Amino acid sequence: MRGKPTLLAVAAVAMLAAACGSSGPAERTVTIYVSTDRVFSEPVLREYERRSAVRVNVVYDTEETKSTGLANRLIAEQARPQADVFWSNEPVRTLVLKSRGLLASYRSPSAEGIPAALLDPEGYWTGFSARIRVIAYNTTLVRAEEAPRSIFDLADPMWRGQAAMADPRFGSTSFHVAALYAVAGDEKMDDFFRRLKANGVRVVAGNSVVRDLVARGEVKVGLTDTDDVNVAIENGRPVAMVLPDAAGLGVPVMPNMVSLIANGPHPEEGRRLIDYLLSADVERQLAQSAAVQIPLHAGVQGPKNIPAIERFTPMTLDYNKAAARVEDVTGRLAGLLGL
């Protein structure tokens, strides 16, 4: 009869409805680009995934191009962003991205209690869980009282051919050199790196390579990060560290930075992930893990083997000024060091 559906048609409609209904709501996802070492960051992100039931897509950087590679990828994707969040292991690249208009402002409630100096007044980035740049030395080859107290000591002839550093164009080393140029000035730093080159410094692929060279005694001293040195200490290797320039320019402290990507595909999920990363719970996890990162929230217990931030004088630094110098500084160091 016309106007009445056939049994076959009714069955077809019912099957289609059942099929559509069985798919349920779309899976919630968030994409984050991370330059912090995967061994430290992955457990944090998987725990968030477990707690939130949000699938976290993670893109990690390589040891050789830490933070630089992902920053360049974000710049290349600006017209059509693929990431929602950027978790950087150092400040400079984040500030470069801000200057290029790639970040969105977001003031997370989880940032309450973090020092104002580590919060962007405009909300484009927030610092958390800091590391320190240190001088590592081999304890079987160097007595504690003989270890360098300043990075400028590495140009002394007593360390000729016995010092190593990571490529200053990338990662936390690029932050360190940009900060030094911003604080000490071009003339002093150009002279230092010329003398360092003449002194036979070994420039290697990453901070963990520096640590391993020192631990094996292939060099006596090297510039690296607290988390790298701590791995050697925990493994019983003959490595100790000095906080450089504590009596001079100040100790270089590097916070992680987290930012929301402008026009990312999942902005609300990005904000919720940032809330989690800035929590005291995550700072506690990073402090007690092998990352040994210094919490910025008051009341969170700090890591073992690493001095509390109250026990030394950090370098007084305008992060924006350092970020503005990074391209110039890394370019001129490529020439000065023959990279």
C-alpha cells in the first residue's frame, strides 16, 4: 500500500540506526608536541590519559634538535596547526613562538602559586618544574676543590682537550648561551667562545653525550643539565656537579614552559591538559622521578641530589631578551666554534 513502509524498509532503517548508535560519541583527543625527554614526559602524559579518558597524541623531539625541531615544525604548520599544546624543556623557543603569533593566551587556574617571574603577564606561557645548567666532572680524575666554578673556567689551559658541551644551536644549551649573551654582552662572550674553541672543547650531539663522556673519563668536565648528571649519580658512575657562576652571573635555571597553540584543533582539551601539567601533582611526579626537576609550587618536596632553589642565586634574566637573541647567538657560535 502506498504511504506505508514495507517490512524490508523498516528493517533497513532500524539496522542503520543501530549501527549509528553503536559508534557512540566521538573519541576525545588532544595533541601535544614535547621536547622534554620522553622517558620523563611520557609517564606524565599517560597518567593524564588514564585519569581523563582523553587520548593523548604525542610528538617528541630528537636528542640532537631538542625544542628547535618542534618549534620549526610549529612554525611550518602555522597556517593549519596540528598541535594543541607545546611542552618545551627550555624557555627560548616558546618565546620565539610567541613573537611569531603562534600561541594563544590561556591563564590556567593551576598556575596559582607559581612565581610571577615565571608567568607570562599576557598568558601565552607558564613555567613549571625547573632544571639547572651545571658543570659535570669525573670524580676519579678531578678533585672537588679543583673542579671549575664558572663556565669561563673551561677556557683555562688546564682543561685543554678535556671539556665537552652539547651543540649550542639546540635545546637547553641554546638557552644557556643566549642567556649568557643577554647578561654578559657580546664582546665578553665572543672572546670566551674563541678561547674555548682554541682550548679544544668537544662539541657533541646532546647533553646526555656530554654526561657519558665525563662518566667514561674521555673528558674530565662538561656542560650539561641536572637530570643528565643525576642519571649518572644514580647509576653509581664517578660523576659530580658544580652549580656554575653561583658567585658571579648566577646559576642558569631553566623552567619547562607550556603553551596553548593558536587555532589548534582541540583548544578545550588543550586547556584541560595544560591545567594538569601545571598542577602540584605533576611537579611532585617530576621531582621524584629521574628527571629531578625543581618544583615551582610552594610546599612540593624537591628532588634528591639537587640543591633546593633557595640554596643558590639564580641568574637574573629577562627571558624575552634572551629569546630575542637566540637566532643571532646560535648563528654567530656556528662560526666561532666551526659548526
